[in-house]
Amino acid sequence: MMGTGTFALPTFQDLIASQHQLVGLVTQPDRVLRGKLAHPHPMKEAAIAAGVDVFQPEHVNTPAALDQLRHYAADVFIVAAYGQILSAELLSIPPLGAFNLHGSLLPKYRGAAPIQFAVLNGETETGITLFQIEPKLDAGPIVGVVKTNIGAKETSGELHDRMAPLGGPLTLKMLQELETDTLTKTYQDTSQVTKAPKILKESGRIDWSKTTTEISWHIRGMQPWPMPFTDLNVPERKTICMQILDVDPYAEVSQKILENAVPGACLNVDESRLIIRTGDGALEIKTLQPSGKRAMPASDFLRGTSVKDAYAN
């Protein structure tokens, strides 16, 4: 198996527990920060505990790395959240093919951030697609799909953690079909392709000119990274950078108040509530986290800060 992130871990554990011979884990190198490991490596830890060989090439497509992959003599490569592009030469090594677990219903959301984009775009359903890898990004034939609904308040992180365990059973079913020569392949409809490129840190900034619904999707989609944030500009105070963690639509605002406010303006309709004008209405901020402080209900924040004539951007 080739994988690094927590999305891949449940499938790796299912493979360890299966009747299949798992000959090796190929995973990203340990990352060191100031002389110490920057984070734990759960895939590597699971492999060591199970007695599975671990290979951590800095670049997996070098001749030396390819030689090591050939040395494993694996029939199949299973890939999930690995983090490197695989060359055509690498993909030709396993005689039965290389297969990737992808966190969307392909051909929707090809790319690095499929789970986030499903939430950002307000999808109500997503899933995991298992497909045979071809050199073109996420374009190979589909060999298995499992679907799941997206909760109305579910964040990208919550959806990620709930989806990750779905990959193992899907992979084991595919391996059984390979063994019995019953595997079917469905080619992707290229006219339905959408993209899910890498999310950047600045992508977390909230655009208050968007609709109430779009901002709600954005706030859920940007958690746990890069986190949805805004700058609150309060008269005669230093700008407060804060993360917005939970919101609800707020309909109890008169049309006159909305017409006299620009998107991002804090609406003075209730001193115990933080209400912000959006492109088509208003949102109530339920939970927020000012920079350097703990997450808190907006009512707690308002006890120490007046937002009269404040605006967010």
C-alpha cells in the first residue's frame, strides 16, 4: 500500500487484518522540525506494529525507488492519500494494476481537495471512488463506489473522518473480484469532470458579499484547515482577526435595515447576538475564536466588545 494521511489509515488496517499478504507500506518521509518529528506518523506506526516493511522515499519515481518497488513483487498497489504523483513507469510495476481511493464521486472533484469542495459547493451526497490509476490525474476507470450523505452541519473534517473507514471494505471487495476475475471497470464521463484543486491558507477568508447559504458552506468547508476567518473592524479599536466556527441564517431583520447596510456590516438588532449582513440577507455568528484566544459563543465575545458600527472583511 502507498499512503500517508489519516484518510488511508483505516484501509491499511483492514488490509493488515485481511487474508491478503501485505508486503510493504510506501509512505512519505518523517518530517523533522527543529530537530524533532513535526507530527506522529500513524501509518508508519501501524506498519511497524504489524511487522510490515516500511519504505519512505523522498521521491518515489527515482530509479532506486522503482527498484525497491519491484523488489516487493506485489501483484497490486493500493494508493490512498499518498502525496506524490506516480509516474507511468511506476504504475506499470504491479501486474494487476495500481488502484486509488479518492474522496469523491468521480468524475466530480478530481484533485487534491475533493472532500472540501463537496462541502464548499453545498453537495448533499458524496462518497469514495476506487479507480485504476492512469497517468492523467484521477482519470482512470472506476472499479468501485460507496456513497454517503453529507450532514447539514457537517464540516469537511467531520466528513473526512466519517468517510475514511469506508475505503477498507471497498478495497477488499475489489481484491476479491480481482482474484475471481469478476472485476468490472466503468470509464469516467469526461463531460462531467469538475476540479478540486489544492486549498490555500488565504482561501479561508470569508467573502461577506456571497449569499448566506454560500457563506455557511464556506464556513463548514474550511474546517479544520485553513479555517474560515474574517477581520472584524471595530471603531477606535485594533482590528480583530477571528475564526468563524458556526453560524445560522438570521431572518428576523427588516428589509430597511438590510438596505442600509453593506455586506460585512454588523447589524445592531440585538446586543446579545452578532449578526452580519451577507450578500442576500444576514447570518448569526454562533461560535467564534478571536486570534490567540479560545473558541467561545458569540454572546461571550459581545460581553467585552461592542460591535456597534463594526464591519467584517
